[in-house]
Amino acid sequence: MTLTRLILRSSLLRAPPTTAIISASINLQSFSLHSQPSNPTFPVPVSSLAFSLAEEATAECRHRKHLPRIVPPLIVPGRPLGGGRPKRDPNLPDTISDLVEPRLSLHNRVQSLIHAGDIDNASAVARQSVFSDIRPTVFTCNAIIASMYRSQRYTDAIALFIYFFKQCNLIPNIVSYNYLIISYCENGEVDKALEVYQHIKENAPFSPSAVTFRHLTKGLIDAKRIDEAVNWLWKMLCGKSLSPNVTTYRMLIDAYFKAGRVDEAMEKFTKMVEAGLRVIPTYANKWFSELIENGKIVECEPILTKMGKSDPKPDAATYDIVIRALFGACDYETGLNLVQQMIRYGVGEWPVLKEYLLEQQQVNREGLHQPKAGSLAV
């Protein structure tokens, strides 16, 4: 055994683990340096893992432990070689990620002026920013157009849309078009609103929304073009796989009542119930009252029964209106069936309705009125 190996073995046995590793590394390095051949053409590689202090060895071990096991690729698929964000299609409207830094500051400034009621100054700031380096986003444009619409300045809202999106070549989104359509409708220019809808279908990179159809339906109804609102827009709603909502149904039903077309109104209300749309009690009470005033008392019972089969149930006020009308028409049997429905569904009875039923029971006992069938036991 050579002298070097003896020294190495003794250092490993006596020293602690970390110190032994350092000493062994130093001894090996010194041994390799002294045992290099004299020929420089074939140099012997020297180990670079030699440390002079225990802290350096510990730090190196800790560093190597935290190194990633898998080196990430230099080129990620789908990411441009130059780095940074990919370029956005200039034919598409702004997204929420574009509302950052100076453009966000501009948007907040315009919104602050709108909330302060200074709409004209907000409009001036938004219009002047088009010629600066910080062009407004579509959200800023929509905010000022919406404020003009809410202030019933429909002509100014239309003019701002034309300025931003036609003269200054900003790209509108569906919200921008919806404000333009409702502004045309409220301004009595329904035909222009229909032209905007046709333009969206043919040129926009998106489809009309349910709000678009609702605005057009309201505009046609206000223009007393109910048949066109039903036959054309209703067909387009179904063709676009957009389910008509409660607001659309209510607008059509109210328009039918105003035109005296009670049967069509009743048909649309029945469709709304069959579609499972929620009918709020306030509107149900109004609708049943309209139906009773037009002499459709008997038709109320099957519709109310169908409403009771789904949730949410009609409230006690709705039952009260229909039951009183049936009792007034001497249809006691149908009225009692509705009372039993109230008890079965757990709707409960109004104290006023209970008093009315007791009065009818007293009248029945005195023989002033004869019921069709059954008795009026509460």
C-alpha cells in the first residue's frame, strides 16, 4: 500500500463525514497534480469538485438538489421565436387583456367623468384620445355610448358609434352593436336597426346575441309591428339556437293584450309556462287579471294548474284572484279544486281568502246560491 493511500484512509477514518469528503478531494487533487506526466500533449483531467471549506461543499450540494430534473426546451411550440405576446388579429375587437396601463388609465378617467354626470366632457376626452398614442379600447367607447343612451340622447349615441367605429376605424363588439340597435329603436328608426342586424350577420366575426333579438323585438312592438316581431324574430331566435327568455315572452304578451288579441296572449303565456320559464307572481297576477277582464275565466284554471306542477309554485295571491273569479261566475267546483291544490302544494291560504270562502259557505247555507257540485267546506 502506497503512502498516499495510507494518508487518504487515515483521513477518512478520523474526520467527520463532510470534512472527510473535503480532505479526500484535496488529497486526490494534490495526488493527481503531482502524478501528471511530463508530456503536455495528453493532459490528465483534474476534478473541479474540490472545496476548501465545508460551507462551500454544503452550498454546492444544496444547489444541485434544487436544480430542475428536466431542462425546459429552448423553443416552445406555438410561441413566436422573438418572445413576447403573439400579435392580435386587427379585425377582431379588443379583449379585456388590452385594457392595461395607459389605456386603463384613460378608461378610468372617462368612467369617473360619467359617474360625475359630466357626459359631454367624458365624450370629448374619449374622442380626442383617438388622435393620441393612447387610443381608447372598445370598452371605453361602449361606456360613453351607453351613458348617452341612458340619458335618452339617442342621436348622440348613434353619432358616437359612427365616429368611433366607422370614421376612426376602431373595431366594435356585440355590445357596441346592441347599443346602436336599441338607440335606433328608441329613436323610432326600426328599419335602420334591422339593417344593423343584417350587417352583423354578414360581416361581423360574431353572431347576434339574445340581447340583440330582445332589442329588435321591443322596437318592432313599439312600432306596432307585432306580426313581424312574432313571425320574423321568433323564427330567427329558434334558428340561432337561442332560447327566448321571460322578457321576450312578456313583451309579446303585453303587446297582444294592448292590441286586444287575447287568444294570442294566452297562447304565448302557455308556451312560456310549458318551457319551464319562471313566472314571477307579480306578472302572473297581472296576466290573470287581464285574462279575467277579457272574459277568459274558465281558461285560467288549466293554466294555473299547469303552473302549480312545476317550481316555483304560484303564490296565494295568484290563487286568490282566480278562485274569486270562479266563485263569482258560480263555478264552485273548479274553485274548490284550486283550493285543494293550494292545500296540497303547501301554498297556504290568505286570511282574506279564508274569510271570502267562509262568506261563500254562509251564502250556500242560506240557499241564496246553489253550487254546481260539491260543498264549500273549508
